[in-house]
Amino acid sequence: MAAGLPSGLDRRQAQRAERLHPASGVRLGPLGDLRRDVRGRGRERSDSLGEGDGATVRRRRPDRGAAVSRTTPEETAAMQREQIAAYERRGPFWGRLAQLGVAVACAAAIVGSWLVFNTVAGFYPGTGVVKSTPRERPARATVGECQRVGPVSGDGLGYWWHCAVTVRTDDGRELQIVTGNSVVTPADRGRPVDFREACFGKGNTDCRYGRPASRVWALAVTILGMARIALTIVLIFGVWYSLLRSVLGVPRYFAWLNRREARRNPVLPLPFRPTSHPYPGPMSPSLRITFSYPDGPLAEAYRSTGPRLLLAGVEVPVLGWGSHEFPVPAGPSSVRVVVPFGGTDDFAVAEHEVTVGAGETVDLEYAAPTVLGLSGRIRVTGRTG
């Protein structure tokens, strides 16, 4: 029999395989049909699972924004707790002094970076032209009196020469200038020095003079100058940041920072549906709320005050921290908890909306924040009834 041609037995097996299997309903024919049927059965199984337990089994596309999001509130709170703990270990005096030391170090870094840049840039003797325009024009210079400056000056670190120079341009003009950074030295007296003139600005009124130099060297000095400006901005922010923490103290600084962030991103009140039942009233549905605060530097402040509770926009008396039960009407209820602190009512704010069924008691837990200015947290811990 020729190769590649199916035999009679093979044809009968293929015809039998094309029939639908009565038990599984899976077509045992071509591979493509089998894959399609298996995928279809997988979708049916996923749908049946979703309908059976009320859960969604579809895979959600990952949130791209979450991957590039900034530090989470939990990470921010942990970082603030560590810094507050380090400040408390040193004590208020040494803690503030340490922050003042950081501010002084940043200011010294600004001065040092400028001195280093001026020192490096001082070895470039040219006019600073990087592009083809403005054009550098040839000139001649005669060196006059010179004065040496250093070891620390506006030219940087070390000793440099400042010299009076007479410049004669190609068009016959004669100018008196003073050069720095040892562009010329007393050794150049008595002979003409090759110079360049480059004029900038409207009407070419801003003219610069120097010796012939490579534009690559000028480009390197320009890039170094931009890096110096960026570093200076960062260090100025460091000085302001450290001085503020030194004056306020680290705990008060974070409290101010968190209140400012809370005002910028206020917590909006949760909407609630009005019911025909007056609130509060003797109704069987209820909320059992446990109010708790963390141990640490703020524990004494939390103990000296207590939480305030608003249910559906109505303030309800709370007898301090711990567990308390409050009657509510059946249906959705908005819960808002704040802790009065420092004369403000928007501290440790937490809001949650929960639906309470008829005759049901919902257990909630309110956890006060560990850092001043952060929001609290409310979560459902159980249901009974």
C-alpha cells in the first residue's frame, strides 16, 4: 500500500472518532475541534463556578497604575514611625540638634559644590561658545598688571591670577578688561596673546573674551554647570527640610505634613439613603464597634481623649475606647469616626458604609493611626443574626 494513504481500518477509526462521545460530549475528531470543545467546556465550568458561589472567577487585567504608584500609606506610616522612634530615642534637644546638623551639612555641600565646579571650570580659558553661533572673532591681547587670589576665592580652590588686559579686535576696537582663572599670567607680559571675542544677546552687547579652546571642552563645562544647578536645588530643599524638622521637631513636622496632605485630599462624606425610621431608635439591627488605638508615643494622647462617632450623619455618644453596640435601622449605614486632637475634628478620620440586615448585628473595628495626621481604618470583622 502506498505511503500516506489511510487503510480501511484507519478510515473506520477516523469515522468512529468523528462521532460524539455519549458520556463526555467531547468530539474526538480533528485536534482543532478537540481544543475548541475543551475551551468551551472550560468557559462553562468557570461560569458555573461563578454562579455557584457568587464570586467572579475571571482574571482581571493587572492595574498598570498600581505598578507605578508611589509609596503606599502603610509604607509611609512605617517610615514615619521609624523616624519618630529615632527622634524619641535621642530626645527633643539632641533630635533637633541632629536635624540642624543635617541642614548645616547641606549648606556646606552647596558651598563646596560651587567651589569644586569653579575650580574645574577655571581650567577652561575659552569664551564659552558651544554652538557655531555666535561666531568667535580673532583678537590680540596685551597683558598689564596682575594680582594673585586664593587659596579660596570665587575662582575656586587654589591660587589664580587676575590680570588687566588690553584687547584689540580685527575691526580696530580697543577694550580694557580684567581676566580671571589665570587665563593669562604675568609670564604673558611683553608679547601679544592670541584671543577670541564672542558677542551674545540682542545687538551683540554681551561680549566675552578668552583664548582659543575646543568646543568639546566648552560643552563639558556647560553640562557640569547644569549638574551643579540641579545639585544645588536638591541641597536647598534638604536645608529647608532639615531646618523645618529642627524647628518643629520630627513628630510635629509629620503631623503638619499629614494634615496638609489631608486638606489637599479631603475624605469626602459617604452618601447614605434616608429611611422612614427615625434614628436612633429601639430597633433590633445594630452595629457593634470596637474602638482601639496603638501603643507607642501617641498612646497617652489617645487615652486622654476619646473617639467621636457619627452614624448616618448624626453624632452618637461613645463611652470611650473599647467595644460598644449601637442600634441602627435596617439597610445601609454610613459610619464616620474621628478623634478630637489639637483643636481639630479632622484627625484620624475613618469612614465606612455597611449594610445591616433586619435583626442582624455587624461587628466593626476602628483602628486609630500610629502617626499624627494619617487616617484611621474601619473594617468589618463579623456578622451575627
